[in-house]
Amino acid sequence: MRKARKMPPLNSLRVFEAAARRGSFTAAAEELSVTQSAISKQIKQLEDYLCLKLFERRYQQVILTEKSEKYLPAIQSAFDSISAATDQLYSHSKNKLILRLNLLPSLSNRWLIPMLSDFKRSYPQISLNIEIGDGDVDFTAGEVDIAIRVSRTARWKGIYVEKLMDEKLIPVCSPNLKLSLTREIFQYPLLKHTSRPEIWGEYLTSLGHKNIEVEHRLGVEHFFMLIDAAVDGLGVALVPALLVENELAAETLVSVLDNQYKSSYSYYFLCKEDRVSTEKIALFKQWLFSKTC
């Protein structure tokens, strides 16, 4: 007979993981929908069981002790395994695999979503949940399977990272502006991407226009907003070519130049290192990368 495992209270472990990840008993209480006193009680119960102190209490935050900092990754890994096994069991019971994606707003609505009918035909057993994001991703929370991010370098550590594609930019505008030469760009407002204000200067430098001070009269946060502004004739937008294929085909936008400019940014595929070979992630990854060839 297999010997019974020595296990601390699972609810206390769940509370410990949430408090450690959030760095706050208050934040953990909000996440788990319990009171802060309930969090403190569960942490005290776990500390008594383990006979060691788990947190240093400081003003409005809690800090892991040296021993609990080493303990945390094992607990998170165990919860990840439980979550994955449960997800798989649930998925099989519903004959579905649920894949949770987190990606950039413009890449979602201008590139990925229009292609998804092909994916659904190829893999009807996979159900997709898509959410928007452009910051760092916490894969330990178990709420995201795959993220796509843009960066100048593969800066992420401790997760699986693979470059999906380079970013190729083109200047576009409404056909009503009737641009045909590069120098004519300066007759109209150059629409600004406020999160990446340097890209116009880099693009113009690549064309040999050095030391030009670019004056913007309109700035927006996302590429899809730049595209809408350009369609409305508000100026010239410098945007990824893959995001305006439909507008160019419909001639609601025209490319000022035929050549594409490779920016200093690339798009990256991110997921947990130990999940990249799971069925749903592997299938989506294979399909996604085939679309960038």
C-alpha cells in the first residue's frame, strides 16, 4: 500500500501562492474573494504547520523569507500541474481543448481574427479564448497559454520565446491625398504612434533624410487607430504592412512607396517552457508560424 503523503492544508497553500505572487495580503484577498483576516489566518496555519515564517510584513506589502522564496516555485509548479490536468480532463469531457491567447490589440483585430476561420476548420477540437494585452505576462497565474508581444529584443527570461516574424512598415494614406513621391509626405501630417514615437525618424533616416525634425499634429496609441485615421484622410500613417492588406486591396488606403521598411522591432511567441509541447499549444504554434512564411 502506498504511504500517505505528508501534505500541508491545500487551501493554505493556495492562499500562500496568491499572497506571494501579488506581494500583498489585501491583493490576495481580492483575488480569492475572501477577507484579509481570512488570508492572515490561512498563512498563520501554514506557518504553524511548517514551523517557519513565510513572510516579512512591511508597510502595505509582504516579502517572502529566504526559505519560502525557495518553496514558492515548487508550489506554483504543483498548482500548474493540477490546473493542466484539470483543464485536460474538462476539455476531454467536453471534447474540447481550451486555448487562451493574449496578444496586442492591433495584431488581434487586424491580423489574427480574420484568419481564425481557417484555424477552426483545421482544428475544430480547440476552442479559443482571446484577450488583449501589451505588457508583461504572468504565466504562473494559469490564465494565459500563449502570448504574442513586440519588442526590439527577446528580453523575456524563464519562459519559452521564439521570434514569430519581423516587423515591416509601410507609409499609407487615403487615395484622396494623392501622394506618389517620398518628398510629398512632408506636405501632410505624419500620424504619430505615441507608444513608439521614434519610428518615423528611423524610417526617414533609412531613406537618407537625416536630421529631420518630424512634427506631428495627431498622435494615437495603437496601429489600428493610426489605420483608421489614415483611411479618414487625416494624414500619413507608418504601419505594419500585414495590418493593412485588406485596406490596400480595397483601395481605401494606398502605399506611398512600394518598398517595405524593416523596423527594429519583431513579434515574439511566448508560453511556459514546460507547456510548449502540449497538444493545443503545439497545434496552434504550428498553424500560426505557417501564416508568417
